Amino acid sequence: MLMEWGPFESGVWTITQRKANEEVSMITATTGIARALETEGAAFVTLFPSCKINNAIGDEGKIPLLLMRDERFGVGVADAFSRLSDGKRFGVCTLQGGVNCPGFQFGIPAITQAFEDSSPVLCLTDAVNPADSENSHYNIDRVAVNFTRWTSTIPLARRVPEFMARAYTFLKTGRPGPVLLQVPTSLGEYDEAQYPYKPVKGWKSQADPDDIKAAVKALLKAKKPVLYVGEGVFYADGCAELLQFAELSQIPVIATLKAKSVFPDTHPLSIGVRGEPAEHFLNTCDMILAIGSSLSSNRFSHKIPNAAGKTIIQCTIDNMDLNKSYMLDGALIGDAKLVLRQLIDEFSRQTGGGVKANPELLEEIRGLKARMFEKYKTAMTSNDNPINPFRVYNELQQILDPKDSFLTSESGGPRDQLSTVYESVAPHSYLGWGNISTLGFSLAGVIASKIIHPDRPAITVTGDAGLPYMIGNFEPTVRYKWGVTVIHINNSGFAGYGKGPWGAGQEPYTADVLPSDQCNLTKSMEGFGMHAERVTQPGEIGPAIGRALDANAKKQPAYIEVICSLYPVWGVWAGMKPKGASRSQTTVATA
Ligand SMILES: Cc1ncc(C[n+]2csc(CCOP(=O)(O)OP(=O)(O)O)c2C)c(N)n1
Ligand SMILES: [Mg+2]
């Protein structure tokens, strides 16, 4: 008989006995982790050295290891991959951990971003060996517990399968969010046959049928209801159900910034993300059904005007969201796809089925959208020099196949302007983000899209502030032949940071950078091996983007620097006073 430590039960370690001749298949703890990742279908693992787990993944040879140039981007690419994967696949990254953990420390901004944005990422890091714990005043647990859905240290080799299963359970069930698993380097081996890994299914729930009945009743009673849709619909893979429910009920749809592309912007029932149509409907509606949205207020979302006078029902996966910002009249707790199916069935039941056309509503939406686009027309067709950034967005809209392209942007003007006027028509053809908007993340976005759809054009638009955060990671785009395009709106300053948004004191002290006539960034990007062009004439934008996409098709990343004017104009958020939002968000130059 062999004696070995069994489970820790009721405060004592049990001892299990095993026959000596029983077949043992001993593997290292890190091999067990690598095999669990394989079982779960991890598409890749991003990393920056070092972490012992990488060696096991490399030795197993089944999952590509992608070396990014810093941990923030390692986490970022994994995060963006999860955002684009509909709750079906999850980004994985490793970070240097333990006592001296610069890797973990540098990854923190990206993990906190994933936490605030509720993105399910698996982060793996070396841990301090149990015998060495409390040797340092710094303890990863104490820090990470505040910005992870779950963090823990694997205490014994044979508990690897259990901890990995728990990690994947957190990724696949309930509110998405980052998980950090710490792995001591001294765990040794365990018997894989005795402690096998079983893939985690992930479990979903649907709403109480009585709550569904009440919600549909309220929708049918409402004179002017609105669907307010968040990225929970993406994670539930519920875009088709959303379309079906909106068309069945003929209720207009507003998407949150993170949910842009969840519903076609060109659909007659779409009132977009921001700008006057969305503002008008949020002001005048008498009922809001939020689906897959936490309804959190931030600077990049609407506030619900006169909320007390409206019926508000919220479908969310997490009861943490309920009665948080607004007093609710009802809640549908469950997975957005399942709840949408319930709503479709119940709506048909209560109405007897069929679609009741509402031509006045469609005309109202059409008129509001037309007026908004009229407002931006001058900017979008401008021949000004320096170039108006809206002209660049117009060219993008013309060139890209909206069904087979991917666009995202940096925070700053590009986020605010594109989320106002760019019309996305297919799920994940656009990655909106920016509630937490750490500059530079959009490069991770285009890389993740390229990994998922190698042949699909993947473009990000950045301002002057986002670019420097990405530059170090242009090298992997060249090395891995990720043909992505970065369009740089170079207006030699931070357009929204002048006088106004946060008081009068910012300009000229904190919003000016080295101007484009002194600093030629195109030359730097050429040095990286990217296809690089500087554009100074409006008529050159389209051809330059075309050449960039040609280079991308040959697996070369591209950088297009467009010399632009400062033009801090974009769509409003309902309920936001201009101060605290942006300096001139409602002012448009019409000359
Ligand atoms: C890491 C980080 N630091 C600071 C910010 C705040 N921030 C958002 S946009 C921006 C400046 C935007 O200027 P630019 O990129 O030049 O865009 P423009 O508005 O000029 O087009 C800053 C400082 C941020 N989002 N992320
Ligand atoms: Mg700028």
C-alpha cells in the first residue's frame, strides 16, 4: 500500500491508500495546467517572460505561445479575444509572479480594465511557494482580490484539475470577469489518472416566468418603450434573438458603447449608441427594458433622464446590478439569450403573434437619424486642410465591407466620433469600449480580431495619445505577420482636453504634444517594418487606406498618419451636462 495525502476534510488532512501495482501517470503540476488549457480549447497563450507554466505549455506543443512586448498587452490581447468570442472561448495569458513580480505588476492595468469591463480572461502566474509566503510585504492575493472575479493559489499538485475547473467555471458561468490563478513553482507532480481534468460546460439560467409575463405586460402597456442593450447580449451569443425580439415587438434599440454592433446600426429600429436620436428617445420614452446591461452610469454612457417617471426593467446576469443606479420596476435575472427567447415566446403569447407595424415610429427614427447625419455632413465631406477627422471616418465607411471588416478606436476623439457616425452592421464588426479606456488597448483589439478572422481587415483609429501606448507592440504585429492597420488622427494635441471639459486650466498646459511638422512618426513605423504612409491631402485618404489593406492582405501591418485638425465634436449622451462630458460636443462647424 502507498500512503498519500488525501482531501483536506473538516480541518484535517486525510490519508488515502492506493495499491502499489496500480498504474500511475505522474505529471508535473504545470503540465496538468497545460493539458487543462488544451481540453478547454485555449486558442493561444499570450505572455511576456517569465513564468514556469510557459515551459510546460511549450513542451506540450499544442497551444501557440504568443510573445507580446509587455504584460499589459499580454493581458490585453487575451481580454480582447474574450470580448469577441461570445462567451464560448476565453483569452489566456501568463505573467511573471511570485515575490519579485514585475510582470504581474505591469499587467495590473489591463486586469483592472478587464474587471471593470467584465471581460472573462484567465491570467496565470507563478506564486510564492507556500513555505516562503509572508517573506515580502507584497502579496499578490491582497492586491488582486480587488480586481479579479476570483483569485487563488493552487496549494497541491493534485488539486490542479480542481482549481483549473473552478477557474473555467468562473469564466463560463455568471458575470464575466478576469480570474487570476497563482501557481507555486514547487508543486511537484500528481497522478493524472487519479485526478483527471473534466472540461467545464458553463451553466446558464433564465428568468422567473412570472417576471417575464410582467415585463411583456408592461411593454405592451407602454406608449414609447426602448430596448437599451449592453454587451451581455454578446456574451450570451444572443444577437439573433435580439433582432428577432426587436422586430417582433417593433421597439427601437439603443446599444451601449461596449455593445456597438450588437444590432445593425442601419436597421430601421436602430437609434444607435449616442447622439440626438438616442438622446431624444431616452428623454421621451416611458419605459426602458435594459438587456445585458448593468445600467452603470459613467462618462461614456447615457444617464436615464427623469428615471423616476419611467418604467425600468432590467435583464442582467448579476443581481449586483439591480437597483444600483435606478430604482427598478422589474428584473429578469438570467442569460440574455435565454431571457430574449422567453420574451419572444411570451410576447407572441400575449399578442397572439404577428408584427404590428408602427410606421410613425420608423419615420420618427429615420427623421432623427437623417437630421443627425446632416449635422455631420459638412465635416464628413470636408476638403479642409489640415484634414477633418470625420472625412477619414467617411472614407473608412466607403472602403470597408461592413459585413466583413473589423473597426475599433482609441479613447479620445476617435472613440467619440466613430461611435457617433460609423455604422456597423454585423456583430463584432466593431469593438466599442471605453468605459474604462486605457489608451493603447485598441491594438490588442485588432490583433485579437486578426487571430479570430485572419482574412478580415482589422483597423483601429487612434489619436495622438493612444499611439505611444501601442508602439512597443508593433514589433509582434510584424513578427507574427498580423496584417492590422493603425490609422493615426494626428492633430498635434489632445483635442478634447483644451478649455472646457474639466475646467479652463488644461489648455495650453496639458493638451499639446510635439507637432507633426517636427516629429515624423511615419518614419518610425517604417523602421518597424510596417507599411507606413503620411497623408496630408483629403483626396489621398482613401487610396492610402486601400494600400494599407493591400499590405495587410500580404500579412504586413500598416500605419497611416493623417494630418488632421483639432475637431472636438461628437454625439451627446442623454442626461449629461456638456461640462463633464466634452467641451463642445453639441457644437458643429457648419462652414
Ligand atoms: C492610460 C490612460 N491615460 C489617460 C487617459 C485619458 N485620455 C483619454 S483620451 C486622452 C487624450 C486624447 O487625445 P488624442 O488621442 O490626441 O485624441 P484627439 O481627441 O486629439 O483626437 C486622454 C489623456 C486614458 N484614457 N487612458
Ligand atoms: Mg490628438
